[in-house]
Amino acid sequence: QIQLVESGGGLVQPGESLTLSCEFSGSAFSIYDMGWYRQAPGKQRELVACIRRTGNTDFGDSVKGRFTISRDNAKKMTYLQMNSLKPEDTAVYLCNAAIQAIARNYWGQGTQVTVSS
């Protein structure tokens, strides 16, 4: 049974930074591709960043150069470092664990990030 728990969200001002954490419960963390998605009210869920089991990363166009993603396989943790936050980054951020080849896909409950002055 895989469970994902996000933490680190909150209210910040434009230009500030925030780090989100995702705790993975279960086995074989290292073989999962880990991702962060976000969903704002009235908008579709979108990919923010992902880090594959190989360590390769991808980012959504709107966050390239501002956000970084990392993972600690020993601690079963995934992190999203968000810098230079903008009001349009306001959303619920959800952690995802996936093994596409065997259609395994898990989601956390999400953590709210609000960027406002």
C-alpha cells in the first residue's frame, strides 16, 4: 500500500521561496518516478516537475528556472524547491508516484500554496 503525504505549503508573498516535501510510505520508492502537479480553481491539473527513478528531471514551462525537484531515496522523500514565487503559482500542489510501464499511479491529498501580497 503506497501513501503519499505532502507538507510545506502556506501563504507567501510574491518573490519569496517555499519548499514542499512529499513523504512516501510503502516499498520500492526508488523505482517510482516522482512528480509534483498543481491544480488551481477552475483550471486543469498540470505537471510542475518530475524526477524519474534515473534522476532525470522535467519541468513545466511556467516554472523552469524557478523550481527544482529532488529526491532522497534513503528517506523516501521528494522535495520541490520553489523560488521567485508568483501569484499565478497559487494552487493545490499534489505529489505523484508512478510506474507507467505497469500502470501504477498514486496521489497524495495535496498541500495549498498561496502567493499573495
